[in-house]
Amino acid sequence: IRTIRAELRAIKRLADGRMVDYGIIGYREVTDAGVAFLVDDWTNDATDITDFDYHACGTSGTAEDQTDTALGTEETTSTSREVGTPTQPSANVLKSTATQDFTGSVAVVEHGLFSAVSTGTLWDRTVFTVINVGNGESITWEYSVTFTAGS
């Protein structure tokens, strides 16, 4: 069975420099729009799959759905989308890592990976147990997608 498996990790840096590793906080939800973007890139190159490096977070706990096209409530007051650093840990794994710094207190419960710094296509939306962040704190997101071949 061929599969696409997404995984999201979070590491919070407290204002005093200590780190809190939340580990894997979610699996799945590659969106219909993300898959369509990939197919479009393959067939006409009007899009570019390497654009999916923009990490955003939000405050809506509305359940994930493959039809999502945006975060439920994207946080833009105390943080902004951050461009990630793409890597390829193995032949079938793509990874993007980004750190969002916060200037206020936010109860973060969702993450999205987008194709642009504003609007853009949502590749994946993950909802998770709340991560409370305060002024001067940050979250490092590690998003990986694994493509499994098979016959």
C-alpha cells in the first residue's frame, strides 16, 4: 500500500531559555488542496511544491478535515508565519523546520503548513492539545512527510 504519512513535532523555548519537547503532537491531515497542488505541479509546473515551507499556528480547536483550506483561527497578533528550512532526512522523507517567536500570550492548538507567507495553499492542518506560550517564548515546528512506495 502506497501512503503519505505526515508528522508534526513541537519544541517550546521558554523565555528563560529552557526547552520543553512535546514530541510528536499529530499525524495526518494532508488536505485535498495540498494534494491538488502537488498534482498541478507535476502536470503543468504552474505551481512549485517546494513552496510548502511556511509554518503558521492558530487558536481554533475545530476538528481537522481534509477539505480545510485555512487554519480555523490563525494567530497573527503575537506571531507571524515563518519560513521553514527544508531538509531530506532520507530518500522518502521531506522535512520543514521553522521557529515562531511570540510577543504575547497565546493558547496554540493548531498548526498549518502553507505555500506562501500570506494566504497560499494549505498542505496540512494539525490540531493538538494546547501549548500555552507567552511573551518572549517560541515554538519550533518540525513537520515531516513520508512517502511509502509499494506494489
